[in-house]
Amino acid sequence: MKITFRCPAELREHLPKPYPAKRGIPDWYKKMPMTAFSNDLERDVQTLKQCPPFLDAMMYGFIVPLPVDVDVDGLDFSWNWDVPQPSGDPGATDIGLYSQSPLGFHSPAQAEGTPYFNEGVGFAKFNCFWTIELEPGYSLYVTHPANRYDLPFRTINGLVDADTYNEVFINFPVLWVDSEFKGTLSKGTPVAQCIAIKRQEHALEFEDMSEEDAAKFLPLTRELAHGTNVYKNQFRVKKP
């Protein structure tokens, strides 16, 4: 899968590049213990660090990073990003120019009718300064960085046909879930995780378990309940 990123030439030296998600595993995951004591069970139990699907979700696709430090104080945002003026006609107001702000905002009315509509509170939007082109037949699934609930925002999911729609930027609306957050979102903070998905119809089939299926199901269930690294050693497929 070839993915092509393009940015305005004047910004090339100022922008961090999107990067494979497997290069962005957070420190808190790396520091997690493999086991932890459960007061309820009165014994050690495996932590999420021993759950390969949890890690694989964080490692798949690529990450779009924040281009500059953003200071946050509740719902007040500020930054200092000294970048060149956009190239093109300096008198243009709609064509050939782009926002130089890492953040934009949406009106609350744009979410009316959704469960997260909140009168008087709009949406933030992380601006991306890269166009993204996929191979024919593929769409770009955009989501919040997997399992990154430590971030004070939640990126809203979207599916973009980036094989045809790739001549302008794709921006990332977010819900700001921690209105009391005070601190700095550092340059490079993951703002969206993107995965190229082939467009195809799904044929859903439903069957009863056969005797052969049951004969595999029961012993594997027992092995998973009492063994360690069963999924990792027997079933996990190495990701590209």
C-alpha cells in the first residue's frame, strides 16, 4: 500500500511528518507491568500489556502529529508558530491559501441532533497540512489514536475516499472531553490515527457450530483461560 503525502513547499521544514503508528507507542504502555495484584481476586492477574490485540490496534496504520506546541487552559488555546506565508496570490481569499493555525473550530449547531451536541460549546478541529493520497479502491479510516484515553480530546471518526479526494487537506474535528485540562500539547502529539481500508462489500453468513467446531472450541477456551500467551504464540499474525 503506497500512501503519498504532500505539503506546501514553504512548510516542508516546519512540519513533522506523519509516521507509522508502531513508532508512537506511549511511555505509559512501555512502563506497564506484565501482571498486577487484584484485590478482588486476591492474586496476580495479567495486565493489558499481555493482550496483543490491544497493542496491535495502537500499532496499525499511521499517525498524524500536531505540528506545534499548543498551550491549553480549559477551553482556551494558544500557540506560537512562526511559519511562512502561504504561496499563491496574496490577494486571494478563497483559492490557493490555507489557514496557518494548527487549530480551527466548528459551531455547536453543526452537531445538533447528535448525542454529543452541547449548546454553546463547539468543536475543536486539528488542521492538517498534508494532503494524503491512497491507491485506487482504498478509503482512509480516521479515528482517535487507539487506546489513547489519556489525551484530553477525542477525534471524531470519519471515512475519506482518499484515492479520489486527495488534492486538499483532511482536517480532524475533535470533542474536547477534558474541559479542565491545563498544560501543553507538545509538537508531535498524535491527533489522529489513519488506516487505509479497501472498499468492498461484506457478505455476512451465520451458521450453527458443527461437532468439529465444538471439538476445537472447548479445549481452546480452556487453554485461553489457564494458559499464557496462547493467542500471541498460536494465532497472532505479524503486522507489516
